[in-house]
Amino acid sequence: MPAYAFDAVVPVVDPTAFVHETASLIGDVIIGPGCYIGPFASLRGDFGRIVVGEGSNVQDSCVIHAFPGADAVLEPNSHVGHGAVLHGCRIGSFALIGIGATVLDGAEIGADALLGAGAVVTAGTVIPPGSKALGAPARVVGPLDEQAMAWKRNGVRIYQELARRSRETLHPVLALTAVEPDRRRTSWSPDAATPLHRKRAEGAS
């Protein structure tokens, strides 16, 4: 994992966290226990502090940054989808930030809230706990129902398991040049994680 001191401030990574070797941690970055930091994530603590709370995940190609004197904080069990950008904001416990979403300075995403893919939360906006927000600029469209809440929390659990399994089994290899006969799949159960739209459709049938 590339970790860089900046202005004599060194990143801190709990030994139970997993940080992919292509992720970058710069300066005032604190990664808590059991976190997952995915490939090509960039956490730049060269201006403000970045705190990733226990059990949180920051997926592939995410960017986290803040202005000088400000913090970007992910409370425990935050879930940040692929390619999201977080700048000087606060993400509540068990909140889900959708793929490609942007959360700007001084914004707060409440605990257990869901921010849809591609949404843009403008500076200083507060998304209430347990709500769903969509669009650019993001607008609250209502509360999360129990099914969505359970689905979201399961996603956090799956990424905590991924952090553990990545620490234990992920390592560089030379790629094969041909597909093996009877090629095995990864050992996840097919129902370990299901897209919410499919889960709703199955429930309706």
C-alpha cells in the first residue's frame, strides 16, 4: 500500500484493516479497525484530516479530500460505493453512498441514509438519518423501508467480510493464459449479496 507522510504527518492504518496496494494514503489519514479500502482509492490528507471509522468500506477509485482545517469523516460502518467523491463532509454510521456520487464540503449524510448512484450533495446540505436522496442536486425522496435498510446493512457486513478475506487470501499472481477445465468460482454464496431491485422483484413474485 503506498502511504506517504506529508508535513511530518503519517497515515495510520489499523492492523485489522485491508488497504489495497494500489490505493494511496497521504498525510493525515486514519483508517480504523476492519475497514476495506479498495483499488485506486485516493485518500489525500495533505490539507484536512480524513477519518475512516471502524468497519467502513471505501471502494474502487473513490476520492476523499478536505480543505485545510476541515475534516472528511466516515463514521463507523459507512459504505462508500465505487468512484464516489467525498470532500470535507461527514458520512453517518451505516449510510450508503451510491456509485459515482459526490458529497461536497460541510454536507452531512445521516446515519442509515442512502444516497443514490450519481447523486450530488451540494455544500452544507444535510440528508436526514434513514432517508433516501437522489439526483443532482440531491433531494430527499422519502424514508427507507425495512427491506432497503436490511439490504444496506448486509452490504456493510459483506464488505467487512471482504476485508478479512482479502487480508488472508488476496495476493499477486501471474495470470493464466487459458481457462482451466471446471474452473472454480469464488466461494461466496450466490445469495450473500443481491441487487436491491432484484430482491424486491423476488419478494413481489
